[in-house]
Amino acid sequence: MGLELLAPVWTHLTTMQPVKGEGVYLWDADDNRYLDFTSGIGVINTGHCHPRVVKAVQEQAAKLIFGQVNIVIPPTTIALAEELNKVTPPSTNRFFFSNSGAEAVEASVKLARHATGRKNIIVFQGSFHGRTAQTMAMTTSKYIYRYNYQPLPAGVFVAPFPFVYGSGLSQEDATQVALQQLDRVLRGQSSPTETAAIIIEPVLGEGGYIPAPPDFLRALREICDEHGILLILDEVQSGCGRTGQFFAFEHVGIEPDIIVMAKGLGSGLPISAIASCDDLTANWTTGSHGGTYGGGNALVTAGAAETVRVLQDEGLVENAAKMGAYLLGKLNDLKSKYPHMGDVRGQGLMVAVEFSVPNSQGKADKDAAKAVAKACVDRRLLILTCGTYENVIRFIPPLIITQAQLDEGLAIFEEALQSVLETA
């Protein structure tokens, strides 16, 4: 199968080798069909091989594949910036492109340091920001992402995230405790005068698909404003319509200083971006950051620009909100039948089930989550786990999904629950 030629550092949900993708499905060489509730880890928001994105890439390939952005400026790069300018806040009018989410996060840190003249960054427990040296230092969701790579870059400080499930606290109390602990970090570890930015995922990704409480995000905005700290929102996984708004921060009515996006931006093409404003980017020293491919790959930027159009033209953001509400309702119905389903949560089509030992006040049940996920995959439903304790199953289907397709996946999920939990 040639798998022995691949570096073993990759994990593999399956060894299936797809030969075709269309919409929410993948097919292997034997014409077995798989229902994809992973979207390639939140990448294929428009579905596999969306016809408009395919057409945009095909047409661009015949005209220009690459134009290095330090030398020439591909029109598709301008077009992508124009499309993003329509969906970001009015104050956001400057865009920088790179290849991956980690690169975009790192770019946001470099911009924050130049713009403020400060060095330190505050992140939160449960975060995932990438696997470069800088972003590993900012990632706390699981130790494996930084395992045996220390020492990592300094100047990164970790504050508690307001976890509610399993804490015994209300959302309001969890928010207040987390804010008190953030104040301790600012008073005891990184003075506001040396803190360039606070960065947070508005919905924790690898940390367990946990939406940050709205009051917590609003308080972060106020703290940053008070101290001249930049607020960076990492929307790599939660952006591009995934949560039922184009960006998750829109649910709480705040505006970040820097937006980080990737994954769903390119419909599978390698593209990421940070968005900011004139006042900040004017202090980003010309030539101090860049990259060969960022903004210069005309195929990718053409596909990304069309992706942004498709998300809006075809109502996929609204569909994510509608189908997400339906999915949450159905999962909560199952929760009432299966006590191992300790918590159901999410926004839009970024939904999670946290598995816990029944009557244990939230004690993680990794074995149940892993077994249910495997039973789903065995039935050709592709689905992933996440969370610090690996006890969370996440539902991230393409945003084009229909109610009938959700029902198809939910039926498989319930079969898996029955096969694992009713025989345990």
C-alpha cells in the first residue's frame, strides 16, 4: 500500500485512500462510500470538490499558477483581500497571507510585537495554535503537541480558560474565576506594559470544542482596551462560517485587533490569513516577515476567493446555524438515553459530545469516546475525537450538509453508541 514510505509521526484515523470526494462523501477504489463528519479537520467547509471552487482553480491554472508576491502581485491575491474585506469588521482593512494556521498565528504574534513594542503573549489552557516552535509554546491542549521539543520560545504565559463542565461552577462563576486568575497573571507574571497580545480561540478546538462564555470574551476586550494590549482571535477552526456566523466573535458583538483564519478559507487548498488595520500594520516593519508562497500562489488565492463567495452566495453560514441547532437537539435527545454522554455543546456545525463516567461529576471516559468513534469509522462514518483527555467526539461536517445527511450520520452514531455502551 506504500504506507511504509510515510513518516510514522502522522496519526491516521483510517488507512482508507480516497479516490473521489463529492459534497459530504468520500469514496475508495472499491467504491465504498464514507460519510465525512471531519471536513478534513474543519477544512472542507464548502464540501469536497465544490464545483465553483474546482472551476475557479481550473480556469486559473490555465492563466497563472504562481507569481511571487514580493516581485509581482497576482490579481487573485487582490481579489481574495477584497472578498475578505467584505466579511471582516469595518476597521479591518489589511490582510497578510500565508500557508497554514500555525504560520498565520506566528505572523499575528510578530505583528503584535512590532505594533506594540512589547514582547509577551498570554494564551489560555486548552489552546491549540499550531506546531511551529513559536506556536507549540502557545499550545496547551495536549502535551503530545510539544513532546520532547523543549526548550520552546519564551515570553508565553498561560491563563486559565473558563471551563464549566466538570468544574461544579456555573458559567458566570467560571468566568469570574478565570478573569481573576488572568488578573493574577498580569500582576504576577507578565505586566500589562510588557504584554503585546492576548490570544484566544473563541471556541476551543483541540481543547474540546468549548465555546468561550460571551461575558469572558467581552471582558477580554475591555482588559485589552484598558492596557493597550492587542486582542487576537484565533479563528483557524471556528471561522469561515463554521459556527453559524462568518466568524465566531460575531456571536458576542466584539471586534478583535487581529483575526487569524485558515482551514475553511481554501476549501482544501493551503491558505491562511491574518486581518488587521492600518494603524497596526503601519508599525510592521517592511521586509521583517514574509514567505515564498503566501499570497503568491494564484491557484490557491483564486480558490480561496471563490470559497468566500460560495459561503455567502449559497447560504452556507446560515445552513451551519440551522443544521447545528438540529444536530444539538438530536444529540441532546441521545444524551438523555446514554449517561456516558456527559455534555453536548457547540455553536453551528462545531459540535461536541464529551464522554464521562456516569455519576462521576465529569470524570473523563476516554475509552468510551475512542470506542464509539472507532465503531463509527467501522460503519464508514468518519469522525474525530479531541480534548485534553481525548474523551470528546466532535462533529464538523461540511457546511453544505442536509438534514437527511445529518440523520444518516446520527443513525450510525447511535448504532455505535448501542454497540459500545449497551454491551459494556
